[in-house]
Amino acid sequence: MIEKYVGKGNSKYKIFISNRIIPSIELNKYIDKTSKVLIITDSGIPKKYIKTLKDQIKNSKVYLHTIPQGEASKSFKIYQEIIKKLVKLKFSRTDMIVAFGGGVVGDISGFAASSYLRGIDYIQIPTTLLSQVDSSVGGKTAINISEGKNLVGAFYNPKVVFISTRFLKTLSEKEYKSGLGEVLKYSLIDNEKLRALLQSNTKKVLNRDNKILLKIIEESIKTKSKIVTKDEKEEGIRAILNFGHTFGHAIEAHTNYKKISHGAAITLGMIIASKISLYEGCIKDYQLDNIINLIDSLDLDSNYSKYKFSDLKKYIFNDKKVADGKLNLILIDKKFKAFKTNQFDQNNIKKAFI
Ligand SMILES: NC(=O)c1ccc[n+]([C@@H]2O[C@H](COP(=O)([O-])OP(=O)(O)OC[C@H]3O[C@@H](n4cnc5c(N)ncnc54)[C@H](O)[C@@H]3O)[C@@H](O)[C@H]2O)c1
Ligand SMILES: [Zn+2]
């Protein structure tokens, strides 16, 4: 079992990474003093996992709350239902929530935990690759409102995170590949070891080999936690985690968040950002080729020709990323280190789409 620490000071927490489905001794150490536990999960999580989890919790009374699978559940309505359930079950400040599912479950459970009685403890057991390498690290919690995604939320770290590669066996190909997009991102922004691992183990990665999964999850978390620990409230360096996201989000918005997964969209976004990095003289031709080859060998889609600059323009230049009339972009340099800049030729964005 691999153990990692994330965060600093009072909100520091541990992440366990293993191929055991639930490490029950460790789990019970965190739950022991709690009299009640509410497991929040979604309708797409295989029932056998839920049974195993319930069986492992020894000394507390366990309740289950299942929300419908999908992004639509990250809503005010479902949030309210969770809060009402906690009230009905008379949860006190010493009771606990266990978020058991992907990023949707993690985000809404974390937000409920952050706000119920001004904050109760929660544990994350992320079951998708994306939630294991991304949303369970960094303490961001949120729900969506009609005005926009993740507009209501809080920074609120879990007590502990338990990651198991075993959950990933039942994940659909689309969801697995979506998580792989974020793994690839870490390998391009600040993790040479991870890039080498991906490059020399593409078959094993595609076959979801346990050993390689443990390594790539560990490396991904190392990079994310290094960045978020330096910048807990997203004031500086954390921006580099958005590599590929300006264009990826534009693709997602243009397709109404339906046709393409987040990871697939940001993978295309990373190619566009890498091309701009090339035109700006930050990386060399062969490095762009290497990136595209890696994407192809991981069986991720690298063809963004169906997305036109003219369609995506309005999303790319939305208010959030434009400061003083200048767009901020995350580019990469020759050493595959990402950096934020607004000093680039804006024509290169259009050129990257050709
Ligand atoms: N808080 C953060 O820092 C952060 C970071 C990245 C993303 N997010 C959020 O995460 C969400 C996306 O998370 P996601 O990609 O995990 O999607 P998700 O939570 O919607 O899960 C995807 C699907 O996989 C199913 N599933 C989950 N685990 C499974 C398993 N082991 N086997 C079979 N099926 C399984 C779920 O039922 C669901 O239908 C978005 O709402 C996004 O905003 C948050
Ligand atoms: Zn992302």
C-alpha cells in the first residue's frame, strides 16, 4: 500500500493507494469514534462494491444514500435532499459522510460535509480514474447551478482518501479514457517520470494492469498534490493544472457537455495548447510529435479537425480567463514544465486550429 500526504497544517490528509478493494483496518481507524456514517454513492456504482464497503465498517451505524448517476445530480435539489437526510437521521458534528463514487459523488458529498452544521468530517473513496487522480486531491467541493458549473462550493479537505485500482476494472472505456486524459496532463506539465512510464507501458495502461495503475496514480497524485499544497486557494501556480482546459472547456461547451468526455476534450485541448507552445518557440517540432504519438498510442483521440476556431472562439475568450483584455493561457516549455502567460501572439490560437 502506498501512502501520500496532501495539504498542510490542520487540513493535511492522507491518501492510501492500493489494489485492495477496501483496506478495512485503516478505514476503521478513521471511522472508529463515529457513531453514524452516511455513505453517499450513485446508481452506476456496482452494488457488490457497496456491499463490501458496508460490511467493512465495524463499529458505526451505516446509512446509504444513492443519487442518480450523472452530472445532473450535482444539483441544488440533490444537495438539499442530502442535507434533509442528515437532519432526519440526526447526524451530529461527530458523525461522518463517506463519498463513494466518481467526481460527481465526491464534489456534492464534500460540499454537503463542508456546510452541514458548518462542517462535518468526510472520507473520499473515489471509484473512477478521474476522481482518483484529480477530484479527490485538492479539497475543492461544488455543485452546479443553472448559471454555471461548480459555481457554488467550498475548499474543504476530506479526513482521508482511499484509492483502489480494483474499482477501475468495471469502469467503462469512455470513463477510463477520460481519467487517462488527466493523467496525460500531469505528464506534460511537470512529471517526467510519469511521461516515461506512460511511454514505455502503453499496452499495460490500456489493459488496466494493476501494477502500472498504482504507479501512474501515485505519480499523478504527487504532481497534483505538490501544486495544490503550494497554492491551496488557487491564487497562482495552481493555474497550470488547467493546461489544455481553455480549449477543452470550449469543446465541451460547444457540444453541450454531451458528446465528449471531459478527459477526451482536454486531450484535444492539450494538443492545441502544445501547438501554440510550438509556434511561440517554447517546444520543438519533435516534441509536439512525441505528444501526439503518446496520445495515439494510449488510444486517445487526437483528431480535433471537427472543431472550428470560429465555433469555439466565444468560449475561449470568455470573461474568466481574460484579464485586462488579454487571454491567459497555460503553455509548456522544452522541459515539459507548464507556465501561465498572456504574452503570446493571439494569431497563433487561430493557427493552431488549422
Ligand atoms: N473537485 C475537483 O477538484 C474536481 C476535479 C475534477 C473534476 N471534478 C468533477 O468531477 C466530476 C466528474 O467526475 P467523474 O469523471 O468521476 O464522473 P462521474 O462521477 O459522473 O462518474 C462517471 C460514471 O462512472 C460510473 N462509475 C463510477 N465508478 C465506477 C466503477 N468503479 N465502475 C463502474 N462505473 C463506475 C458512475 O456511476 C458514473 O455514471 C465533474 O462534476 C467535475 O466537475 C472535480
Ligand atoms: Zn480537468
